Amino acid sequence: MDQLPTREEDIEQASRSLKAMAHPLRLKVLCVLGSEEMSVQDIVAAVGTTQSNISQHLAILREKDILRARKDANKVYYRVGDPRTLRLIAMMSDVFCHVR
């Protein structure tokens, strides 16, 4: 088993990531994004809720340093900013989503 984080900043980042992922809609957003960059409109379409609701959850993920945003004209694009978060999502998918 890999070593667990011991540096304070690693523990803080892990805690922020896990807290943010604890909400089903935010976890769904992260799973939809994966390693892709998507506009807010595309995220809304993929997740199936209102733009207002998605925007609130995207703001939380951004505040927790999980998502990065890029503005292009009148659209905002989001991506997962930390490759460790992508690995965590992949591991959760492997553990919880694959038929045994």
C-alpha cells in the first residue's frame, strides 16, 4: 500500500478534496469532467440539473482548489486542477462502479 500523506499541506488538500466529493452532485460533476475541460453549459447537460445549482457547486469546488476555471469570451470552462484528485476519482470508480 502506498504511504499515507504526512505533510500538513498534503493532508489539508486531501481533506478538502474528500469533503468536496462528499456531496453526490459534486462527485457526479467530477466524474463527468474526469480529465476533460468542459463549459458550464456542457456540465449542466451532462449532469442534468439547473445552471444555478451547478454554478453553486462549481464555486464550492473552485474554492476548495479542486477545479480550475478558464474564461473564453462569454463561456467559462472547468477542469480538475490536481492530478491526484483524478487518480482518487478513478480509484473510487474502480471500487464502486465496476461489477464484481
